[in-house]
Amino acid sequence: MTNFKKKPIIVNRRMKQNTLIGERLRLLRQARNLSLDELCAKLGGIISKQAISKYERNLSYPSPKVLTKVAQALGVKASSLWAEPRISVDFIAYRKGSGLSESEQNRIKSLVTEILEDWADLQELVEGEGAEIPIQSKNVQQVEDAENIANEFRQEWNLGIAPIANVVGMLEEHNIFVVEVKAEEKFDGISAIAQKEDKKVRAAAVVSRSGIPGERQRLNLLHELGHLLLNVPSNVDEEKAAFRFGAAVLAPQEAVYKEVGNSRSKITFDELMLLKKKFGISLQAIVYRLKDLGVINQSYYQTWFTYINQQGWKKHEPDEWIPEKPQWLRKNVLRAFAEKAITLDRAEHLLGEKLESDQNISLIRRKAFMQLPLLERRRILSEQARKYSSDYSPDNDWMEMQGGKDVFDE
């Protein structure tokens, strides 16, 4: 895991804010997959792409008016461009040989960084500070060590040897964020951690590409969990160790031996499909798992591997599982909104959708309010005015801080 480089202390607050503007502008632009030309177009040509480039490199700084326009084009508040993030996000390296372009890698990292900043804030709001996660604390001396670590992991999380019904739910219950991103087919996944100034890990995330079959998604997520937990020296293949860990968590050695025995000269397609159904793992991964456990030999594994390729099953195979859906974000956004801890605008931003049901409730309240006697309506209005008078200020942001709170809410 790469450590953050220490940034020099900047005495002048304005200089620090200007530097943040460049960093934040580049991050948000990349997260939205916008080129300099495309952002310039969204701004209606009020500034050139050369000017935007200078902002990002901290060679010049936008005026307040331009800063506001840029924030609107990026769909954020102006304060998002100069406020210092409360966490730092670090990434476990992309898988070797992924073939992703540098721009696509930067886009995904920027997008995940923005997501983790939002989610870590929400987590602290509704749950307090997240539990500390022992990042890369499991020492590996050889790939096979990942097998024992997976068994220990199952014991620590009280999983026994039973199949895992819902990998996403399991991860979310243990304070691991599960993030889905739209990405190129070459992208399988990545891991990320969020740290505060004290350098303690406050949140961790495993990232997978959206739209892939459930059996691939499940192994991808546990593969990335392996990258988070395993401490792998440079002389050991980290990818193989992470794969071994993920496969062993999904299909424990003891459970596999119970299903098919310790050694087989042949195994049928129907048996493989039963294993897929039981453990929620792809045919290709099952065959590889049987080879790793010594159930089948290398030659027979190669025979099955060739057959799977010939059938075109590397990406899509028979009886695909439905992808599992993360629930943590929606559950906690709705909770925070119901408890008036966040505004309606903020809730909709986090979820990326309109909360129609809440709007309907507000409409019902308005209708009920209008049916009250005039004196009662005036009394309620007066109470609400006194209640929120302290929140009013010349700053235009006060309306967003009110969160669309209407005077009909008691």
C-alpha cells in the first residue's frame, strides 16, 4: 500500500484554498469523465480550456463568479471546490495487465474518491466514526498462505463453512463499503481506504464494475477484499494470493471436499453447475479452485479451461446469478433524511435520484395545512418563522441549509 506523501505546510490560508481549487477541480472533472473541451462547452465558453488547465495546475485562480459557474457545471456547491476534504483516499494498485488507459484509471479513482468522501461523512453522521479496519495485516509468505488466512477470516466473521448467501450484505455489515462504477470491460475492480489526519483508517471500500453477472461480482469483491487484508511481499504474486483468498472464502476447502471428494480423475458438467449453484462462483473459478485444492490435476484443469473458452463462457456462462445490490447507502441516506440530519437536496445528490415519495408527503402536508382554520395556519407560520429565524443570513446558501424544510412540518 502506498503511503501518502507529506504535503508542505502552507501558511497563507488563501494560497492553500487556491491549491485545493486546482486539485478539486481536476478530481471532479475527471470523475464526471469530462475533457477540458467538454467542461469548457458546459460553461458556455465563458472561459477557455487553457484557463481551466491553468486552474487545475494552480497557475492561476478563478474569480468568485467563474468559480460559481464551474461548480454549477460540475453539479456541486462552490464550497466543494475550495473546502479541504475531511479524509484522504488511497488506492490499492490496479490489477497488473488490466489494460486500462491512464485517463480511465484517473476517472475511476476520481469518482471513487468523491464517493468515499461523501459516504464517510454520512457514516460518521449516522453511525459515528467507522470501525478501524486492519488493512494489510495478514502476512503472506507464499500464495498458499492465502488459503489458511481465508479460513481464519471465516472464523473471525463467524461464517463457518456454509455458503455465503449475500457477499455484498456481509461486507456492508462489517463496515466495508461496496461501490459499483460504470467502467470499461477491462476493469475488474479496485480497493480503496479512507484516512483522517491521524492516519487511522476510517473506511474501506471494494469497487466492482456494474452490470456483471453475480457470480463474477462476488469473487471480484472478495478478491479486492484480499488486497485490503493481505500483506504480500514483492516476491509473491499478489494477484494470485488475492484470488486464492477470495475463492477460498466463497468455497472453503472443507466444504468443497465434502461435495466432490479429495481427488477426482473426472468431473461432470452437471457437478460443476451444482457447485456453482451452491457456492455462487463461476464455472471457470470452480475449475481453478478444484485444481488449487488438488481435486483435479493440471492436465485435467487445462482440458476444462479450454472447453470453457471454446463455449465462450469466460464472460457469460449458463445460469448466471443476478448481481447483488448494495443497500448501505440507500438505507442510511433515507435514515439521515427522515431524521432531518441532511437536506432533501443532499439526499437526492447522494442517491442520484429524486425522492418522489417524500415530495408527495410534503404535498399532502400542504393540503392538510390549507384545510386548517386561518388563525391556526397563522399560529403555525409564526412558530416556524421563530424556529428558523436564526438560520437566515445574507449568504445564498441558507436555502440549501434549510433543506427545503417547509413550514408545515411540526
